[in-house]
Amino acid sequence: MPILDCEIKVMELVHPLGRKKFRGIAYEFCVDEKWLEPQLSINEALAETADEAKKLIELKVKSAAQDHGFVYHHSAEN
């Protein structure tokens, strides 16, 4: 089964009232180390902590990978 990988970033968002949130995003999708065309469309994941945001976006990527017949595996390089 083809292996899907992508870049995942987590960014801190500061609300005007001082409440922090974190946004996880996934981009630069590759399948078996080749650029995926067309790129998958995955929305952001918002959470209270950076770890939670990363876990939520990884769950979305895993789900999208399964929907498209791939297995998600995040390489250590990214």
C-alpha cells in the first residue's frame, strides 16, 4: 500500500483577550517520497495545547490517507 507523508506544523495563536490556542496544519504531501498531485485538502486543527493540536491534525491526515487508499507514516526527516 502506498505510504503518505507530509509536513506538520503547529503555531501558537494569541487571542486579543490573552487566551492562547494552537493551530496544527498539514501540507507538502508526498506518496512513496514523490510529490502528490493534486495535494490533499485538510483543514486546520485548533486546540488548547501544541501537543493536542499536533495529535488532532495527525488524526485528520490518517483519515484522509485511508480515504484515498494510502497508509500515513510521518518520517523523522520532517
